[in-house]
Amino acid sequence: MKIVILALLISFPLTADARSACVILLHGLLLSDGWMEKMEKAIARAGFATVNVDYPSTKYPIEELAGPAIAPALDRCQGYDEVHFVAHSLGSILVRYYLGRVPVENLGRVVMLGPPNKGSEVADRLEKVPGFHLVFGDAGMQLGTGRQSLPKRLGAADFDLGVIAGTCSIHPIFSRLLPAADDGVVSVESTRLQGMHDHLQMRATHLFLIRNKAVIDQVIHYLRFGEFNRL
């Protein structure tokens, strides 16, 4: 009987106990914590503690945004066995930057939604438009694919990472600037990161990845099981 039970445990992915885990949520460029509220509430209903971070995405470069956004959130997660991250777009790059410099001993899983892990060709084109820096700030200037691209300098993931990429676009002009499938801002290919554990494409636009119920369900599934649900 013991052998049967052990075999069953080995055959299924390890699950995270929601009651002992805290999830830090980070929004994307030009957004606020309010955009992550639907996601946050669903994660909280699943039994996780949550910290929904608001940060001034257009005010500083990524190097100056990451620490002040993430360190206080980690303080609020003290006492939990595990800390997970759920991040959208620019928020994902903040997580990569921070985790590459500061060890988080009880780090659990990370889910990224539409992350420009290899930069965005849209940013390459728009940065030449007058007023781009004024609107998108220093961080926006760092999200291209050229010499200023910070995401391309951050290296592979050495943590448990699942990535969800959108495949719908409401920006046909932007989509023409992107190779193959995209979410209107970031190409599917750019969301991929060496070292990730799982990658899933879903029919959602870049912005509404964070409010799509099916996407939210997949986020929670990854937090629990370390893989996306393909059943």
C-alpha cells in the first residue's frame, strides 16, 4: 500500500499549499494596480495571500523601479513559506532584474503575462516618434530590441517560470511590425525565455491578458502545480 501511495505522489506535479503562500502582483507599463484587481481577487479566492503592487512605471528606468516596487512587497509577505510572482509586461522585466540581483530564499513560482523578454519591435519603432519618451518614460525606452534593450541583457531564468503569450491583436499597424504571432505589442517569440518551465499561447490581447478569465485560471493552475492546464 505504501508503495502505491508513493508512486501516486511521484506521478503528479508538486502542488503549492495556497494557505502558506503569498503572491506578489506587478502591473505593466502605463498601468496601475487597479488593472490587476480582477487577477488579485481570483488568486485570493483560490486561497493565496496577495500583495498588489503599484509603482510609477513611467517615472524611472527599470533599474530604479525594481527594488522600490518589489522589496516592500516581500516584506509584506514575511511569514509565508513561499512567495510567488505574477507579472504583466514590464512588471515581468522588473521581476527578472530583481531576482537576478537579490536572492529570495523562499521563492516559489513566477508567472509572466506578455513579457517582452527579448524586447519589442514596436518599442523600436515608437521610440523614434516625438513624445515617446515623454509618454512611456525611461523604462519604455529600455524595452526595445536594440542596444538599449535591458531585457536582452538579463540572462536566462534560474527560477520556476511559466509564461503566457497572447495571440490576439487590436493593433493591426503594430502587428505589422512584429514577427509572426503577437498580442499587438509583444511577439510570441519575444515572450520566450531560456530556462522557463512552461509556455502557453492564449487568444488574448496584450492588455487583456490580465483580465481574461481563462488566462487567470491558467495562472492559478501554474501557481498550484508548476505547469499549465492543457486538458
